[in-house]
Amino acid sequence: MAVKIEHGDTTLDNSHAARDSHAARDEVSREELIELLNGDLRREYQAIIAYVTYSQVLKGAAYMNIAGELEKHAAEELEHALVIAKQIDYLGGQPAVEAMPVKQSDDPKEMLRFDLENENETVRNYRRRVRQCDALGEYAMAEHIREILVDEQDHRIALATALGEQVPELTDDVQPVTTAWQTAHPG
């Protein structure tokens, strides 16, 4: 049964509302895509810094294997940053040079939690970016991002396992963190 949703002067059938909402977020200009990719690049820089730092400060026998895994993640995040920077350049943009802030803690589980939360947000953003690239006809770019998504999903699995948790189910209903960055750092 369809439910009508009233929004301003528009009435939407709920069976189309979610699809229309996704479609609206997926339609971006090349300039907007550059800005969004720069947010993703800042997040990759953040991940590199966090993984490098956390891999070196995790102490104790229980974290030795995890620390080694985080070092591998740091190298993969650098590869991702290079791919994203190349895509920004291809679109005619200037790659960002600042990282998103890195959370610090003395608690190893809290550090792993920070990483998992960041990876969850990264996966959400890259899923959106794939749809946005496809909508712009940038299919090769979408494929590059899909390849990054494979690594990011593996990172989520490793971090959730290290925390003794199931990998969280993700929805795309969360606004990207890049919007908050853009608000805090206009221009």
C-alpha cells in the first residue's frame, strides 16, 4: 500500500520517495564531485595518520597482530589517496592538502572504535560517490572507487573482528562528514 508524503507543494508516493531522494543526492556537477572527492581525500589522509599512529602506540601481546594489520591498512589508505587525487586532477581540480582531524586515545579499544567508525563513514561516502560518478557518466572513475571499497570493506571486517563485534550494517541515510568539513572550512 502506497502512502502519500506531503512536502511543501509536492506530494510523493513513498514507494518512490527513497529512490527520488537517492537520485537527488546522486546528481552532482563535476565541480561538486571535485569538492566531494576532496572530502574523501581528506578522510584518506586522516586514515593514513590514524593507522600509522595507532599501529605504533598499541601495546601488549593482545594487540601485536592488530598493530601489524593497521600498518598494512596505512599503506592501502595511501594507495587510495593517490587514486582519489588522480581522479580530482582528471576532473580539473586541485587535490586537498589537509587531513580530517584524527581522534586520539590511550585506550586501544577506543582507537579501534575510532577507526571502525571512520571506515563506516568512508564506505557510505564511497558508495555515494560510485552512484554520483555513474550519474555523471564517469564509469571508469566509479570502477576505481569500487576497487577502493573492497579494501575499505576488508578494513571494516578486520576492525570489527578485533573488537569482537559483528560488522555493522550500513545505511546511506547519514549525511557525509565532508559536508561538516565544508561548513567549518568554507572556500
